[in-house]
Amino acid sequence: MKPHRVSIYSGFERFWHWTQAVLILLLGLTGLEIHGSIQFLGYRQAVAYHNAAAIGLLVLIAFAIFWHFTTGEWRQYLPTRQMLRAQVEYYLTGIFRDAPHPTKKTPRNKLNPLQKLVYLGLKILVIPVMVVTGLLYMFYRYPQSHGSTLFGPKALAAVAVAHTAGAFFLIAFVISHIYLTTTGETPVSNLKEMLTGHEELEAHGGEEGHPMPIAPEPARGQA
């Protein structure tokens, strides 16, 4: 059947995606320099850029939260077991033998079941840990006023370990994300989608311009 050009990603989604990618990349590079793993900007400059990127990411997160709840797009991340096993099997074996993708992307169902779980974990666990530990590190002062030693150097070491662990998880996610981006119809088709916001999809008996997904698509108002 003739493919239809379908709008998948809004302008804000694309802006959020690419701005977040740049900020995370800058945070990762400056974080490695702060740890002494690489040398590029110099320690003081790396700390300054790291803090600036962190503040930028916090502002972006605030706008993203507002956008998700005002548009109802938060429903995209609600986990489901439907087609989950098929999706795991596809990534483990099917992708290497050119098997068809078990689910179809639509404007109201952009994420496959495995993506829903991973992205939800990032939003409710990894990102909050990174934000809290980062703020503690950014505004840490010792000794504190009034002689308080509740949050001293030993506690800061635990904060540093949690922050670094979260950073490595994010780096692993970014590497996996970039790899999976190349597994579309062509190596750059998924990249093109996030640049233009549109995807060419074939109709499968659904509405004109809205292909029928293999996995049933949730109603907009359903939780």
C-alpha cells in the first residue's frame, strides 16, 4: 500500500530531544574531566561548564514536565506487558535476521513496550537521582553554618558515588540509543524522523494516514 506521511514528533519534542542530547553530552565530557579521566578544558573550566549545563538541563526538565502534563503525553510512558516478550525477542534475535518489527509507531503510541519501561525508569529513578545528587554536590558547603556536621565529607562521598553511577548509566543508555537509532528501515531513517518530525508509514486497514498498529493502540483518555 502507498505510504502516508504521518506527523509523529512535535516541534517541542524535537527541541527537547536535541537540546537534552547536547546538554547530556556536555555534562558527560565535563564530568569525565572533573574526574581526571580526560583533559580538555582544564578543571576549573570543566566545573563551570558542568554547572552551567546542569542548570540548563534543570530548566529543560521543568519545561518538559509542564509540556507532558498539559498535553497528556505522559501517557506515552505507561508500561504494558502486551507485546513486551515479542519486543525483547526482536532485540535479542529478530533484529539480526531481518524479522519485522513487532509493533508499529503511531502519534499516540510512539514507544514500544520495552522503550516504555526504560524511559519510565529514566524519568522516575535515574534522572531524579542525578538531579538530587547534583544539587547536593553543587551547593555543598563544609563546615556548615551553626557547626552542623550532618552532611559532611563522608556523606558527600556517597553522593559522589551515586551521581557517578547514574552518569555511567546515562552514558550506557546514550550509546545503546544511538545504536538502536541505526536499526530502522535505513541507518538514518530514525534520525530523519527526529529531525523532521514525520515518518512514512504504510496503512494496514486503519484510518487514512493513520496505520493500524500491530499492538493495539491505547485510547487517548485511558490511564
